[in-house]
Amino acid sequence: MTAPAGAGPTGSQDMAAPAGPGPTDGQPPLSGDRIYIGWQYALIHPHPGPSPRRPTPPEREQLNQAWVAAQRREENLLSRPLKVAFCGAIALAGALIALWVAGWLNPLLAGLGIIVCLPGAALAARGVWRGERAVRARVAEEQRKVDKIRALQERRLFEWQALHARQVRDWQARRAAYEGQKQWYAVSLPQTVDRIDVAGGTLSGWSAMLTMAGASRLGSGGEVTVVDLSEGAVAQDLLAVARRSGIEPLVWVLPGDLPRIDLGTGLGKTALADLLSLVVGASDERGSTREESYGNSILDRVIDVLGDDATVAQVTAALRVLAQIGDPREDARRGLLATEQIDRLTAMFGRSADQVVVERAWALESQLRKLEAAGSALGTLPPARLRVVSLDRQAGVLGNKVLSTYVVTALTHVLRQAPPGKPWQHTLFLLGAEKLRGDVLDRLADACEAAHTGLVLAYRSIPASVRERLGRGNAAVAFMRLGNAADAKAASEHIGTEHRFVLSQLTDTVGTSVTDTTGDSYTSTVGTADSVARSSSTTETSGRSRGHGTSHESSFLPLRHGTRSSSKDASYSVGFADSESITEGINSSTAWGISTSRAITGSESLARSVQRSREFLVEQHELQQLPVSAMIVTYSAADGRRVVAADANPAILGLPTASLTPLDEAVGGLPGGHGEQSGQRPGPKRPRPAGAQGGSGPSRETASRDDADNTPGPDAGPGHAPSAPVSWWAGEDQPPPNLGPPPKRLDWRRRDR
């Protein structure tokens, strides 16, 4: 695609732009195999917090003089009777000596009294001396304790000072890492992505995105083609950046530069017929496939009459002949048609052509007449790595629609004929793509994929045709500000939801039963039985009897007389019996036994109830209030779908805290692949935009409470070394939620606790 020299945007004004697409001082060179679309803000090293507090030397331990005075007062009170006794004994001895000297007292009695008083005084003096020695010993012992405490305080102070010195060095290292770290990291897409869909955004946001992505591609040696259908001159900032970098772009502003654009020229008869048929069909949304085929057949026959070098102006003149519009001799005088061609066109369908042909030719001519000037004033221009085709508002709505379809369809034909190159070496930006029909975009996407041309499609809104094509194939989707609620909802649904399992109930049951049974039994039985039985029996019987009797019968009985009788009997018997029985028995039995039984029963059960929750990764209202240059990029990666919050402002490259290294690589380059602070998670795999809802993790109140527990109070000792505050929010990804099973219970049976 070439254009005449000096072609530029009409009525455009230069706007402030970043210094250039190349890297700034201290930045690594732009990588040609990376697609830079924005910047991601992250702090790998958290804020180090305030400097560690210097340990305050404790007050020097000293002997309490009040205590010493109290000890002496107590000793004086205890030794007062002894002192009084000592003084009394001395005074009494002196008095006795005085009386003895004066001759008032017998020397024997005086000597005896003196002998008694002096030992008493000596005993009292000894008690007072022992008390004073005990007081001095206690004071000396207390002084030794004070000296030990002083030595211990000094040793601890030295340890605290050494610890404070290490903490200060660590804090200085953390502060140096915090102050010298990068804060903006380039957001690059994987090479597997061959298309980027930008949905939403303002013209200023599109300008930032175009400048960022286009400047990075130009800085890495690639080629950039911009087709701006937004009628807002979005590419002005990119043109300014390219010119400051020494790249002279080629710019066509349609319809003013339509005669100098070479798109659609030099095509064969069949290709030109397809091009114009697609332009007319895509411009008429009500057109059917049958009508497009009918129009293509008419254009094919017309171009066959005109020849291989036919132009759009000649085709429209031929269509006027078929549609019987105007006088064909006017087109002949302008050199568009020859007399022979007019005759052939007239004879093609006859002078009284079918009304359907006339109407269709009329419709084709009404659409294509807006393209009559295409390629009519071509010139030779040197090739450029930046080409911009932009629309202004001079042609009206319908005219710009035809021009948009023509430019995109002609560019599709060029890409279909181009040989495959290196992926993203040539990048095509199509801004305002929602103005085109879906089939036009599909053909352009297929042509770019075949030619390995990177394609960036930007849509101001998300109608149904756009919603069906967002992220189709290996494409990344970047959502910018979406003021319309329906568009924001569609974008939020496209970014997707995430299923999370939230712990709703935790039941922990622990039961332990210990039974110890010990039984001892001992039985001892000793028995002795003695039995002696003796019996003796003597029987002696003696008996004697004598009898005499007379019997008389009754006188009233006849023939009876009286009878007399007499008897005598004597007996004697003797019996003797003697028996003796002796029985002796000894029984002895011993039984001993011990029985022990132990039963231990333990049971533990942990029941966890989890409830499934579904939440949007990015809420709808967040998309409606995004900053102008902010975007939310989502694409599929090897580890799943990723969502990244980025800023497309190209001026960030000029900041000293910006790095062209992606955040994942920057975090992976740290020792161990993590931040220098323990427990920090600086490199989120899927960072979320500011204000995004959802997520789990400890709240800020919890973090503040934990920090408060580690912060020394006003009464903390001088040896307390305050630790640097730990940031829970070093990265977007939060730490794991503070949920889970309770700690292991203590065993009450253990006695070693």
C-alpha cells in the first residue's frame, strides 16, 4: 500500500505525546516477539515501615540509700537495750570505784561490784558490735547484687544495640529495595495470541492504547497499519511519536485522500468484481445472498467488458449505462468509457433491459459512485513502516460506511495475497470495527491469521454481532470503560465468574475414654479338727415276783364252785457295753491371684461443610468507572484463564519506575522466586483491578490487629526490638483465608506438660 509524499491528515493538530517508541535510558530493548499493550502496577517489595526504635538505656541501678538508712535505724532500735545496759554497767562500775576511792564503800564489796559490772558491759558491747557487723554485711551483699544487676543491664544493652544495628541494616536494605524497585511492569501477551479485541473505551483511551501498542511494535522493528473508522483522529499521538523517532508515516484521510490511495487498484477482473460486490453487499444490511450474487454477476460482466485495468470510476460509468442514468457520451468525453464499450454494454442486456437489471445497476451505481475517485491520482512513495487510513466527517454517515467497507475489504484482498511472515511483525489496528458487518470482520480475521498478521479490533460498543466474535479463536480481549450498562454486563459475563468454596460450618468432635481396672486376691485357709468320742454302758436287772389268788364264781351261776391259784417267779440279768471313737483331721488351702485390665477408647471426627459460591471476577459497575486509559485484559494461558488489570498510558515508559520486564518474570528473578520478605506474595498470577469485588483473605482489621500485637507498647522494655510491619496486600492475590481445622488438642493424660 503506497501513497504520495506529503499526504497527511487534514485539519489535524499535533497533540502532546511521549518521547518515542524506543526504550528509555536504562531500559532493556523492546522484544520483537512480545506484544506490549499496557502497564501493570505492582510493588514486589512492601513498604519497610518506620525505622526500628533505638533501645533506650535503662536507668543505672544504684544502692537505695533509704534502705540503708532504714537498716541502720532498725539496728539502732534493736541494739538500744544493749547500749543502755553497756552504759549502765560502765556508770555503775565508775560509781563503785568513786565510792571505793572516797572510802564510803568497803573495798571488798566495791571490787565484787566492779567484777560483776565489767563482764556485763563487755557482753553488751559485744552484742552492739555484732549488730553493726550484720548491718554492714547486709549492705555489702546488697551492693554486690546492685553490681551484678548493673553488669547484666550493660550486657543486655550491648546485645540490644547489636540487635538494633542488625535490624537497622535490614531495614535499610528493605528501604533501598523498596525505593529502588520498579512499580510499573509491561503487560505482554503470549505469542499464541493472534488477535486482540478491545471493547469499550473513549477516543482518548483508544489513542493511549494505540500509541502504546503501535509504538512498541515500531520500536521492535515491526510494521503497523492503522485503519481508523472512528472519525476521531485517534492515531494523531502515534503519528507524533513516530515522527519524533525518525519514522515518516504514510497517512490517508478519506474521502479527501481517496484519489491517492492505492487500495483496490491493480486487481484482476475477478478480484475487482468480488471487492465491489462485497462493498455494496456489506454497505446494505438488508441485502440478501441472492442479491449479492446477482450484483456480483452484473459487475463481473461489466468489468469483463472494461478489461483488466478497469477502475472504480469506469465501473460506475458502465453501471450508469446499464441503469440508463444520464447521457453515456458525457462519460465518453471524460475518458471513462469508449464508444465500443458503450455499445457492448448496451447490447449486453439490450436497449430495453429488464427492469430488475436496471434497478440493480442503479443500486450498485448509487453505492459505488462514492468510490469513483479511488486511485485516480496515484503517485510513487517510498515504503513506510507506519501507514494510517483515517475517516473524517466530510463524507457523511452513508459515505463513510461505504468507504469503511471498501478500505477493509480491499485490505483483506491484499492480505490474502501476502505471503506468511513472522507473527505480529505486521500489526493491523482497526478502530471502530462495530461499524462493519460481521462477515467483513470474519474475512479480515481469516486473512490476517493466514498471513500471520497481528490484528487489533476496537469496538466502541458491544452489539450482538460483536458479542458473538469477542475472543473467538486465539484472541485476547481488552475491556476499557463501558458506560452503557448492557455493554458492561455483557463484558462482565465474558470475563467470567469464578466458583469458590466457602467454609460454612466446621465441627470437630474429640472423645477419649481411658479405663484402668486392677484387682488383687489372696486367700489362705488352715483348718484343724479333732474329735474324741467315748461311750460306756452297764445294765444290771434283778427281778422277783410271787403270786397267790382265790377265785369264786357267782352264786347265781348254776353248777359253779369257787377256784384258788398261787405262782412264784424270780429273774436276774447283767449287761455291760463300752465303746471309744477318736477322729483327727487337718485341712490347709492357699489361693493367690492378681488381675489387671485396661481399656482405652479414642474417637475423633472432623466434619467440614463447604458451600459453593459463584462470583463475577469483575463486577459490572467496575467496568463503568474505569479510568480513561485503564483496561482489563483476559486471555487463555497454559495455566488457565488470566485476567490482568493494565494501564495503556504510553507515557509510563518515561517513568524511572517503569520496566519492560513482565511482572511474572520480575518476580521469578528474585531469590527463590519470591519477594525478599517472608510471607510476601508479590507476583499474583491473576491480578484483579482496583476495587474488584470478591476474594477471600484476612481483612485489614485483622492485619492491623496482628501488627498491633507485634508492636511494643509504651511500657515495653528497652530490649524489645520492634519488627517491621508486614504488608498483607503486597500483591492482589490475598493470602489463604484464616479458616480450617482447629489446632491439635492437648492430651490431658500427658503429665510431662
